[in-house]
Amino acid sequence: MLAVSGEGLYEADHPELERVEIFLPRLPDVFDGFTIAQLSDFHYDQHFSCRPIAQGIAIANSLRPNLIALTGDFVTAPLMGGLHRSSKVPGLDSCAKLLAGLRADYGVFAVLGNHDEYYNPQRIVGALRTAGVRPLRNEATAIERNGRRIWLAGIQDAIYGLPDLYTALHGIPSGETTLLLCHEPDFADIVTKYPVDLQLSGHSHGGQVVLPLAGALYLPPMARKYPRGLRQLGRLSLYTNRGIGTVRVAVRLKSSPEVTLITLRSGPRPPVAGA
């Protein structure tokens, strides 16, 4: 047990870079090679996650991505209790201060996670905006490049928020490429009914502790079907990031913290796992 704990503590403190190419048939040619750095599930803690968060930010900035996507859970909700709308959110200001160091040509965008929604979401939205991060809550924004554009949409958390895909996608012209930020990956089963090309999610921590043969000790609701990596669900590509921080115990095993560099490619998709 001590050996496993030591390995798990070490792994939790060392983010790994995952590089993935995602082919989107509707992607305009001028966006071929467009890069997105994704970070997720920070769960700021001054003793543990602050270190991998800082390392993850340094890795993301070193990649010089075109855009940065943050897919929720900046803080950690208590284990017990109902929704808590206090203006005091433990760890939020410290987390936002670190996130203010992120840099990308087209900006830094975010959605909230279920732990964020436990607290006053407007307080978290305000802290993110102060840090130079743009939260997307049932809304979309155009990303323009050389006279062409794609759309980046984001929805409220699917567990504790009020996700409204119709409102988020309303106004996006038919046929234009749409990327969606959504904290929970299993929400993709609903997203497949809409004209979305790519969904970026987190929430699962990749299982956080994964044992040989037994697999993940725990996967949260809405992260049990698509807990990690790239999947193809019809015309929808889904990528689930393992996250940066930890929740409840500061240990990871066979599920290292992750910074993802996504490179968008135009053209037909090659076969991927889960297709």
C-alpha cells in the first residue's frame, strides 16, 4: 500500500502532454492545423493541486496554442451538503490568479463544472473574467481566421446547471463548424442530435485511480461511458481530458494529470476507437 501511495502521489504531481489530431470534415481549410490546448478539472488546493496546475499552465503556454479551452471544476465542493450559493468560494481567487497567466492567440475560454455550480456560479464567472478567461454559458462565439470562421460554444454544467444546447447553438449558420465545451463527456449522447462537430469534456479524471484488471475505482455520473480520450459518435468527435487536479484524495494511479494539445485537421476522418 505504501508503494502504491508513493507512486500515486508522484503521478498526481506530474502532468503529461497528450497530442491528438482530430479530423473535422466541415472544417474550413484555413483552420487546418489550428491548435487548442485543453485543461480541465483543476480542483485548486493550496497544498496539492496548485503545483500540477502551475506546471500544466507552463506546458500549455510553451505550446503556443491558437486557443485554450478550460472544461470546468476550478474548485472542489464539500463531500456532503446541498447547493451552496455563498460568495465565498475556497481556492477560487488563487486558482484564477494562476489561470491569468494563460496565453493564446485567440483567447482563453471556459465552462463551469459540477463542483463550480455547487457554489455561486456568478462568483466563479466573475473571477474567470477578471483573469482574462471568457466563460461560455449557453452561448457561442465566432473564431475568425483569414476571412473564414468556426464557432466555439459552451453550455452550463449538465448536472447542477441548466444546459441549453438550443440557445447555445442558436444563430450559428447551418453548415459551419461548431466546437462545444461541455464538462460532462456522457452528455455527448444528447449532443449527437445537434449539428456539433467536436465536443471537449473533462469530469472523469480518467478514473483518477485505475487498477490492473479492476479498472477505475470510481467514475462519476455522466463520465462512465466516455471516460478518457478520443471517441467518434456518428459525426460528433468527442475528446475527454483526464484533468489536472484530484478530488477527495491527492492520488492518481495510471491516470496522470493531462494537458491536451488538439490539432484540428480538415478532411475525412480516419477510423478511431469507439467509432
